[in-house]
Amino acid sequence: MDNGISGDLIVTDGVKEVTRFKEIIEDDSIKKIVINISGGTDSPLVVYFMAKFIQQTESFEKEIYPHFMVDTGNLLTIAPSLVPKQLDVIRELFPDVIIHDVILQNFLRTEDWNEDLGRYVASNKGKDGVFNSDDYELHKGVPLDGVKNQHCTPLKEKMEEMIKPDAVLSGITANLPFRIMQLYGLNPKSQPQGRKVGVNKTWSQEKLDRSPWNDVDKRFIAHQYRKENLMENLFPLTESCLVESVGELIENGCEPDAYPCKICHQCVEKFVAFHMYDKCWTK
């Protein structure tokens, strides 16, 4: 076992192995591959390895359809401008692979939108940064990710009806262990609870198939970026911070221009794995 990619299309860090790409390459019935991308580090790596293996095996009948859902209420993100650049980097590396233009769909979390402030004010976010559902009459038991999904799921279904893909992939990873996050002063409950280490054992096969990274965390992702020499070209084009407005920065005790915030769970996970935040900030 090597420390990057073995000869049989398996992605590994020398400890864990990811076989989903191999399964797709070897399945001749899979031609159209939709990959849901977010602008972060995990999903463009799915595009990268899928394209790499298509070119490596000359499986050029397989085509990649990137899909990006834009939260129009996020006033700070530049992901909509970064995602096309991420794809251009990968196209340049694997010019014979068909990577279609990104499919864009917009949504607004009406539950959290405050017209007076002109920004999101998450009504189910406590002072400790943990999301609860007591204030959501229609969404009891649903954290922030769940509220987003209630908007995104219909968009995904519409996209799939249009493209009719043979496989759909995403970049969802497992959370970093609680003990690590606590070292950085983060409440572990602020992480998506459905991504706890080991929870993937309860996932349906369809959900497992959608996420090649379901059993690995951000440290595995960072290992692949370094192994594949993607730290100079692809990594600087990624964005992970979850803060959505200047008002939210101020509420969190940050300066108005302190984006990335360095305190949300996505910022902390990125720093632990890559030793850098968004914008390649090191401190």
C-alpha cells in the first residue's frame, strides 16, 4: 500500500482506502457522473480524482457534470466565482476528459432571512454556536444543515431529472474527532451530527455511494492535496468558512473584516488538516 494512489484506482493515505472511483470506472453502465460541489476542499478533489482516473484508463465515454447550489443569502462567500476556476484547473490537468460547464441553481433560506437587517439571522442558533430547533415550527429536530437540505433537495431532484445521471457524487467527509476540535475551543455539537465518525455505518447504500469520502476526514483530504501537488493551483481556490455576513462576524466577536472567521467548525477543520485557513492564511 502506497501513500497516495495505488495502481488499481484506489485512493489511499496508507491507512484507509477509498474505492468508489474504481467502482465507477469499472462499471460500463455509468456514463454521466454528476458531482455536487460546494467551493470547499473536499468536492473539487472528487472532480479531480474522477477526471484523473477517466484519463488514466481512457474511459472517455464517461462525462462529468459539476453541480453547484448557490445560497444567495450568503453575503460574504466568493465560492460562485471560485468554482469555475477550480474546474478550469482540473480541465487543464486532464484535457481529454469532458467536464461540462457547472450547473448553477440558487436558493434562499427564507426561514432565516431577516428583511430588516438584510441578512441571515439563524433563528435556531444558540449563543454557544450550536443549532437547535425550538424556534422552527415547521422544522422540529432539524439543524442548520437540515434546513439547507430542505431547500437543496428539490433543486437536486430537478437537476437529476434534467441530466438523468448514472451516478451522483458529493464531497461529504466525516467530522474530525471531538477531542481535536475541543483543543481549538470548539463545541463539538456545532459540527454536523450526521457526520460523526462511524455514523456512516448507519447510512443507506445510496448515500454511501454518493460520498467517496464518507469514511475519511479532512486530514485524508489534505494528504491527497499534498500528494497530488494541488496546494499551489487548486487549494488557493477553495473556501470553507461558514459565516454569511458582516453582522454575523460581529455577533461572533470578530472584526467586521475578519473573513474567514477562524472559529466556525469548517475553518477549524481546514486549519487542522492544511495548517491554513481560506485565503491561505496561516494564522
